[in-house]
Amino acid sequence: MARGTAYIIGAGSFCTLGFKPGPNDIIIAADGGFDRLNRAGIRPHLLIGDMDSIRTVPPGIARLRFPARKDDTDMALAIKAARRMGYARFKLYGALGGRLDHTLANLQLLADLAQTDCQARVIDQDVIIYAVHDGTLTLPPLEPGRTISVFSWTNQAKGATLKGLAYSLFNATLANTKPLGVSNAARGKPIKISVKSGTLMVMLANRPYE
């Protein structure tokens, strides 16, 4: 298994928050994500997709081209390629801010990574999103008032416990039709979000909401 992190970049909004790949990491552009990287002066190790959203690609970049008619999105293809290489830690960029259907598809991919024992997060200028499946997410103390929302991604998330937030929960059941966990807040204390059975989607705002 690869020891590094796979940086997957899609065609949505791109920021460089936490973008610090090391020698054991890989950068994969999912189709239009190449243009996002190119504008930031970042060269990927691999380009994957049907290439329908790319203007020009300089020589020397490895690429895997797929037909436009396919079952997987370009982001899904990039994740699958990284997993075949042995990567189990992921940072997903360019996953939000574009088409709503692609945003939802990317959140599905995030949930699938959590459900298959991978560590992953979606990183955007305004929000960082984690998926927690049958386990625990621990965060360091954050500035008081920073918004954290917790949603059930599965039909039910049983045994949900929230500690270190303005509103706590203990061994509760959350449902994906009731937004009970929206707009919670940090208190400057260590945060622990856990679920015994099911998948939670945790959204951590990077800036105050007005």
C-alpha cells in the first residue's frame, strides 16, 4: 500500500488550502481539473478522463483517456486509479462549486471512500468536508464560533455522538431526512464526532457565515 496521499483535482472551484504534496504523494488531474492546476502553476503526475474539458495539455504528462460514454465520472476514475496504486489517503479538490449533480456525485465518492476504510476529505476555499463511517473523527481545538454541521448520509446514523461543540449529542440516531446537525459551532475545545453504525457527513466552515 502506498504511504502517501493522493491529491485528486476535479473541475470545480480550486484552492491551495492544505495543498502540500510530498515525495510519496501523487497529484492526479481529473479532466478539467488539469486547467485548474495549470492556472495555479501546478503540474500533475497523471491526467485522467475523457478530455472533453481540456484546452491544451503540454507534452510529458502521463494520461489515461476514456470514452465520453462511460459509467464513472472523471473524478471517480481518478480515485479508482489511485486506489489501484495502493493509496488509501485522499484529498479531493475541485469537487464543489460547479454543477450541482457533480457536487453530489463527489460527495457520494467521499462517502464511498470512508465506507471502504480510506481516509479522505473534500477541500474547498469555504469548507472542508469529512465522511465518517462506523468510526470517529477527531479534530483539534478550533476557534469558538466556527461552524460545523453534521448530517447523516445513510438513511440512519446510529450511535452518533458529538463532543466539544456548542450542541452535544450522545448515542443519538440521525436521519438523512432531518437536518438536526446543521449549524453547530466549535467552542475552542478538542472535537470528537463518532457514529457506531452509518455514515456521517461533517462540514467544517473555513470562514464565518454571515
